[in-house]
Amino acid sequence: MNIILHQPEIPANTGNIGRTCVATGTSLHLIEPLGFRLGEKELKRAGMDYWDKLDVTRYVNFEEFKEKHPNAKIWMATTKAKHVYTDVEFGPDDFIMFGKESAGIPEEILVDYEQTCIRIPMLPAIRSLNLSNSVAVVLYEALRQQNFESMQMTGELHRLQWK
């Protein structure tokens, strides 16, 4: 799977998302401009001590991303979507794009992806969920649909044993 962050603004969100990507074997694609420097201490505090294990690629803009991935299936996560994320079928090589915290994905991009725009249901009085939470919710549904391929499905206690 692949996560795209379009112009993320808050380093802690990107750090949390990066850690989720490492934990799930997901590639992270960052589309500039970023609202922070990748070396900031907030990134590291949010879990980016895993940064060296993260498969991350940066792009100058969305056009560069499309040039490098011309046949990519991109799901656009947006509160403006008609489809719920649990109602679509994700493929193992799909991309899921999220917009910046203050404004989401620009409508100029969304209009070309009407059929692959997806939303997370929430109460009408809520504008949106936190970006890192949204990524985790949608990514884990996509991974569930892939039967959590290559992921550890069971755990062990550290000091004791299960009865």
C-alpha cells in the first residue's frame, strides 16, 4: 500500500503517519510544500526514530507525483466524498491520498477523481478527524482487505505465557 500526504503542515502528524507506515510496510509519499523541515525534533518525538526504516519519497508537486506514477490508482480521502471508505475495494498497490490539515485536498485535484473519493463517516457537527487518525483508519481497512499480507497476526507476552 501507499500513503500520499499532500502538503502536510504539522510535523507530529507526519511523524505518527510515518511510524504507522513503517509498522505496516507501507510507502509514504510527501508532496511539497511541507509545513516543516523533515529534521525537526517534533518529527522524531512523534515516532520518526523509525525514519531510516521508512520508504519515503518527496515530490515537488502533485504533477511530479503523477508523472512518476502514471497508472497509479489513487483513492482521495476527503470529507467531500460520496463513497465511504469501507464500501470500496482497495488493491495492494493502491495509493491513498490525504490533504493538509487546514484545508484537505484541493478541489482542483478532487474534481478529476470523483469515483475514487472516499470519506470516513462522522457526525455532521465535526469538520474532520485528526490526519494521523484518518490515515490509520483507512489504511488498516485497506490492509484488512489484503488479509494483512506479510503482517504478524499474533503476539506473545513479554514475561509470562498465555494459558
